[in-house]
Amino acid sequence: MSRPGPRRLLLVVLTVLGLVCAGLSAGAGPAAAASAFPNTVVPVPVSETGNGSTFTLPAGATITSDDAGTGGYLAGILRASTGYALPLTVATSSPGTIALSLSGAPGTVGAEGYQLTVTATGVLIQAQQPAGLFHGVQTLLQLLPGAVMSASVRPGPWTVAGGTILDYPRFGYRGAMLDLARHFFTVAQVERYIDELALYKINYLHLHLSDDQGWRIAINSWPNLAVYGGSTEVGGGAGGYWTQADYSAVVAYAASRFMTVVPEIDIPGHTNAALASYASLNCDGVVPSRYTGTNVGFSSLCVPLPLTYTFVDQVLGELAALTPGPYLHIGGDEASSTSAADYATFVDKVERIVIAHGKSVMGWHDITDAGTPPAGAQAQFWDTTTSDPALAAAAADGTKVVMSPANHAYLDMKYNHRTKLGQTWAGLVDVDTAYGWDPGDYLTGVTGSEVAGVEGPLWTETIVTSADIDYMAFPRLPALAELGWSPWSTHDQTAFAARLGAQGPRWKTMGVNYYHSTQISWPAGS
């Protein structure tokens, strides 16, 4: 049996002290210890203090909110499962049974944190910004019975343990990446994934929009990229692409869930779909065949060609105009068909192009081999080692690092050798492996404020359907989400396993096709 984590020990001490104090009070009756919140919330909050009460949502409950979108989001979920009318009033001074307020939150919660208070008569979520209200709503939903996520009416009762939660994130970047290039996914499929990610306080959605197997975003100045380059995928399927209106719809939907989209155009390698679309982009003027396999490292844009940079400028320019978020991801990984000198020249020019379009550079950590990226850049670490001198040097010079070590964070790795989907090149990654590392102290020379956060990439060589996405992302994505949100002092594998198990009935209710890891004791109804 593992030792209890520090959070559990603190709870035991506080409970004992509470009993002693109550027993010493003059004239006190039988001591009543404050009840703890149920161990059901992922990511685990910064602090939780039970007050012994219980709140039950009444049929005549009302909702008030200082943010219309978040109020409407909560009302929609609760109305569907409870059948209650739950009228919503926006920006009122009279709090409802459930009140979402943008005043009164402690200063410590910052832009994304919240304070949630539950009494016998109501629920109050306070935050400084709408994002904090939204994250507080996710915690409230996890404190309610799992059936609250049902799309049809369930009987209840809808009870919540009383007390106060104070919560805010460890890292500002908590991301998930979806590869649309190896297999194409529709707007509806991606919006479904956004809804699932939002439950665990993910705030960045990284979309891998181009690769050797397909180009997935329409570019007006280079129309053949999508029409021709997007017409296939791994295995030879029909592929597909998004119009710019489609992309904008996803960006807006993500924003409604307080999630920022990071678009990626992977260059100079992983570019066969682009090279196959335009002969003029090739050094020899000859187009290669479209590619439907899974090998990497064989393609490269023509670094000496002036047209290459016109192409990059126009593609990134159109994407920048559609993207309100701060980052354009330029890829830069596995460019083994580009010489080191050409790679350095290319990355330097492309970084300047990104800045000229008013965005900050993001790329896989390989871009630091070309030197320290410009101010405001983020490099995403994906290797299986714990040391990368070039990245550490860049971090020391101000480059922030997003941690995605493939042997812990890649959601396309198999859980075990029997897993039908996924790959094994980075190893097998079950829940304990996904949870059992510290993003803030993992890579030599990259610690503390140099770490921007964590991201779980899902590459789709073997992923074809939304059910496939669910199977590979859950239950590992919530593990990464907790690493990104919760203080390291709360890290406890045993306590996390219990909280993760509590998600099972919710996922079953929602129709999430998750993997029933044998490392988790899934409760009845999972």
C-alpha cells in the first residue's frame, strides 16, 4: 500500500484538530467533524474545506451569472439531465440558487481560478474573469452525481457536499493536440473533442493542419493545397479539408469553452502534401506523388528557393488573420531531408515571418537547434530523453517550454501490447506512466518559470473515428490535465486513481468510449 500523500495527511490532521476543539468547547454536545468533499474532482483543486452541510438542487432552483455564456452552458447541462426549468438571469445583484459572480473572489485565483462555496441553501462560484467561472462550473459538475451529464432526464437527487474550494492553475498552458493531417476529422468531431477537453480545464487546442498525408485548411492564395493536397489520408481514404469558415467556427467554439486554438503548419519537413500540390515549390519543379503511408523525414521545402518564403508568408498570413490566439506553430520536427545549415536558415526566416504577422512563434523543440527563438516563443518538447542542451540553452535565454515527452504525454502510444490502436515507438503509456512525472522538473536545465505548461498530443496514423479519439485520450488526458493544473504538492497516485475512477460513470453517461485501464478500480456504473 502506498503512503498517503501530503493532502490526505493534512486532511487527517485538520479533522483530528476539529474533533479535539469541538470536544473541548464548554457545553458542547457530541463532536461533529466537518465532512470532506468527495474525492471526485479532476484536476484536484488547490484546497478543499468541507463544512458538514449538503446542498440538494431543488426543482424551483434559479441560476444567475455575470457571464452569459458560462451561465447558459451550465443551465443547458443541468436542464437536460434534471428536467428542471432553471431560469437564468444575467448580471443581477440578487443571487440565484446557483450564482456565478465576477466579484468577491480572492486575488490569488488570478485569471483562471475560482472560489466555490456550497451551503445547504445554494452554490456560489466567484472568479475574477469569465474563464474562472467556467472552470468553477466544471468542478461543480464533478461534485454532482455523474448522471448530471446525461442528455436526457434522470431522477436525481442532485446533491453536492458543502464547503469551500479555492482553486487556480499551476501552469498557464494546458493543451491537447489533435492531428487532422494523418486522418481528417470534421468540425463536429473536433467540437465534440473540445467539449470533452473543457471538462478538465484544458485551455489550448493545438491543431496539426498539414503533413505529408494531407493539407486540411483552405488557403485562398494557394487553393490546390486543400483541393488536391487534402484529398487523401493514411491508408488512401478520401481525406478532406476545412474551409476558412469551418476553421473560424472551430476557433469560435473553442473560445466559448475558454480554449485558445494554436494552428500548426509543419515545415520544412512533413510537407509532401504541399509539394504534391504545386510543382513550383519543388527544387526540381517535379511534383511527388501524394503519400498515404506513415514514414517520416523524407520531404522538405526547397530552402534556397525565394518562392518558398512567399508561400510560407501567404499561408501563415491567412492563418494569422483567422486566429485570434497569440501563437502560430511552425512544426520544425523530423526535418531529416533538410541539411543543418539549410534548416537554420529556414527557421530564422520563418520566425521573422511569424512575427511580421503579429504572432508569436511556437514549434517543436527541434527549432532550438537553429538557435534561440525570438522573444515570446514557445518550444514544445516531444522527445523521450530527459536532456536536450539546445532547448535548455534556449530556455535560459527566455524561450518557454511546453512539455510533451512522448513516453509520458503522447496519447497515441499504446496502453499495452494488446491495444489495437496506437504505436509503441516511445513505449507503452498507461495511466500511471501518464501521471507519474513532473512537467516542472523533468528536463535537465528546464525548470520553474521556464516551463509554460504541458500538452497531450494525439497523432492519428491509426485513429479514424471519434470513438478512437476517446479511447486513446481517456483516461490519460485527465492525468495530463491534472499535471498542468494542480499544485505538485497534491500529486498522489493513489488519490488520483480514485478521482479518475469517479469519472467512469460520467463518461459512460456521455457516451465516451474510454479505455478501462486495469490500473484503475472503476466503480459501479462505469
